[in-house]
Amino acid sequence: MDKLIIIAAALMAAALPATAAAQSAPSVTVAATRDPVDKSYRKMLAGMDIFERNHALAPQATLRFQLLPRLPSTQLDGITLRVAGDSVSLPVTVAPDHTFTLERNQQAAQEDAALIASRKTSTLTWRAQVRSPNVPEGMRRLGDLRLECMVGVAAGLLSNNAQMFAWLGELFTSPERVCNNADGNYLFFAERPVYAITLRDGERRAPLPFNALYAGGTQTPSTLPFCDCQVLLDRSYYAPIWDRSWSDDTLLSFEDMDSPPGPDDTAIAAGYHRTGLMQKRLGPAKVVSFDSGYQMWRYTYPARRSGDPPAEFTILFGPDGAARKARLQEPVTTP
């Protein structure tokens, strides 16, 4: 408890109010002969091609595509897909986990066919799914994620909102530009709401920082409708796929919001265990709120070495305003 009081004092001196600037989406008119958010069959094939060319990132992995909900009302069970061209209509089998594969059809490619869902495409989020065998449950392999990004960008899966992203032109069409750049910001989604993610590469171990979770913690009510993470905010994260100091065999270990506190978590003193008390003691925090009622709070304090990013104190509060668990951690650093 005494240790926490000392840390709290440091946090009180370092904490600053965190604000997120709301961004308004530009208005763009997109001319198209079909729904502009239908997926291009040619682009999906391009994603399959890039998977084959870069298979060395995940030599034993298989490729599927995945449907995820974009709106609270999205119902994925029973959804059907088809590849539709001028003269071709090919049904696509959707598995119970809402994943699918595509067959190559020369006629559909020649006709620039579209992949059409039985739901409004604007209610869906699409992703590539690359999975290597023998990855432990609750973990993901970094090489798989690198390949998922390259396939996803080539296949045009970054967003379903054409009005939001059409103005960005070529920026989101280059897998190399997006996936090999620290500013690429390709969103991944965990199976469950995320509390913490730890990178493990041999003996090297480091937590992902707060700004790698929850779409960077920058979404506002005005920007969230334009994010693939609209109803998946608590499951979204950025992986350091661009950082080659982490090998392809690096594992990302996930801790869920609902899991009990672990050995890396910090005990919370009685005077800090509710939102009002925490704010009274430490001041305003950077807060990300979720539809579930959970909140993640973040405070920063000076790093050990000059020039390093600040260290972080994060607290998960439940819908009742009570602190569930907290963690002190240093940010990811490159050796």
C-alpha cells in the first residue's frame, strides 16, 4: 500500500488532463454503378496473391476472410455471400464462425465482379484471418498479423465507409506503406475485450502501450461511426508489425477485461478504488469508455531514462465505478 501511495504522489505531479479533439468527416461524392462498399473480387484475389508471395511470414498458416459486426444491430448468423458480375453469380460458403474462403474464377475477375453480402455492407467489418498452427490459446503470432495486414490492405478491407476514405486516394492501397510504417495504424481485433497485451519473443518481454489499444484511445462520439471499431472498440489494438526488432515468431499474449488480476497487476488502495476517489487523488485521467460500461483510465509519470516515453499507470473500472484491476508498466522499447 505504501508503494502505491508513493506512486500516486508521482502521478499527481505528472498527470495532465487528456482531451481528444473531435474530427469531422469530409463530405465526398463517390460515383459508382454499384454499392461503393461492396468488396471488389479482383482486390480480394490480389489479397490472396500477396498471401502466396509473402507466405514466408507464416509458412504453415492458412488464409481465410472474416466478417465482423460494425453496428450494434448487426446480425452475422445466417449471413450469405455471393460473387456477382455481369453474367456470373457464385455462392460463397460462410462458416459458423463467419469466416470464408474464395475460389478463383476467371470470368468473375474479367467482369470485375463484386463480393456482395445479404446484409448491408456498411454494417460489416471485413478482415483477413491468417492463423499458424500450434499457437497457444489466447495468443497471436506476429508474423501472422503482418501477413493479415498485407492481405487486408491489398484486398481493400481497411474500411467500409467509402465517403470517409475515398479522399485519401493511394494512401491505403499500398500494403508496404501501411504495414511497414509506424503510422500505418492497421487495426486488429481480439476475440474478447482487451485489458492488456504483452509481446513475448524468446527472453524479451514488453507490454503494448495504452496508445496501441482501443484504436489508440483517440476515438470520439463523432469519429467512432467512421471506424471499423465502432462496436469493437474494446477489442481493437495495433500490433508493432512494422518493428523488425520483434521476430515473426513473437507471440502476443492477451489478458481479458473479465479475467481476475494477475501477477503483473498492482494492488489498489482503498482511497483509490472508485472513479471519484481516483480522480480526487490523482486528477483527471485519459479515459476511454466502452458500450459495456467499463472504462480504462490512464495516467503517465516520468520514464526512468531521459528521452524515453513516459511510463503508464492504467486502471480498469467496471460499470459500477469500482476499480477491477490496475497496472504500472514501461512502454515498448527497441533494444
